[in-house]
Amino acid sequence: MDILKAATDWAKAELFSTPFFMLFGMAFLVASIGFWQLGKTEMARAYIIPTLVAGSLLLIIGLGLFFTNKARITQFENAYHEDAVAFVDSELERAEATLKEYDTIVIKVIPLLIIACALVILFVSAPIWRASTITAIAMLIVILLVDGTAYARIDGYNKQLLAAEKELKR
């Protein structure tokens, strides 16, 4: 098993998926501009700021993840060639910490936030609150979609790391 290739493939797959955050972020920004230019009702005008904020957040998340993972590709190769065992151990530690974060945030917290936002929609009639919670739900769904696939990738990568650890410590 070539763990360096597995690590590089994982990082390249992340490089493919993180632009989806940016794509959705741009869509939210375009929607904000559309509401600003074309919105005539109070409800339509209420979407301007929430979609602007959500779009900016998704764009920042996407850019941050993209450049972090792009830098990892060269770091992986250097770290692996310096000390393969230490590389596998550090990557295993990072992957397991990331899986725990996904379990907490993506699997538990985000669905609870979506439910809370849905309850606000039911009980609050102010346009700004409805627009904000509907936009928050849309943004959280985007995060669930993109991070759901990222979770599956890092879980597979973690299993490859565990196999490599056994192989290296023989």
C-alpha cells in the first residue's frame, strides 16, 4: 500500500470538492444582488443581508479549505520522505480528530441548527427573521452536502492510514 499516494489522492479529492463551497457562496452573493436590485416586497428586501452573509461565509470556507489542502500535497511528500512512520502517525491523529469533529458538528449540531431555524420560521413572522433563518437553513444544507462527502472520504483515508500503520510497524 502506498500511503503517500493515498494521502495525495485524498487531498486532491478535497481540492475538487471545496470549490463547491465557493460556487454556492457565489450563488448566494448573486442572489443577494438580485434581491437588492429586484426586490420590491419587504420579504424580498429582507433577504439582502442574510444571503450576503451566507455567501461570504461559504466563499471564505471554500477558499480557506482550498488553499489549506493545496499546501498539504507538497507537505505530505516532504513529511513522508523525512519519516514515514511519523507521517502516518500524525496523519492518523489528524484524521481521527477530523472524524470526531464531523461526528459532533456535521452529524449532530448542523441538523439541530436546521430544526431550530425551522421552529423560528413557524413562530416568528418578522420578514428579517424568516429570511435569515431560511437563508441559514439553505447554507447549512450546503455544508451538509459538501461535508457529507468529505466525511466519507476522510473515513476511507483513515482506514488506509490504519492499514499503513500496521504495515509499517511490523
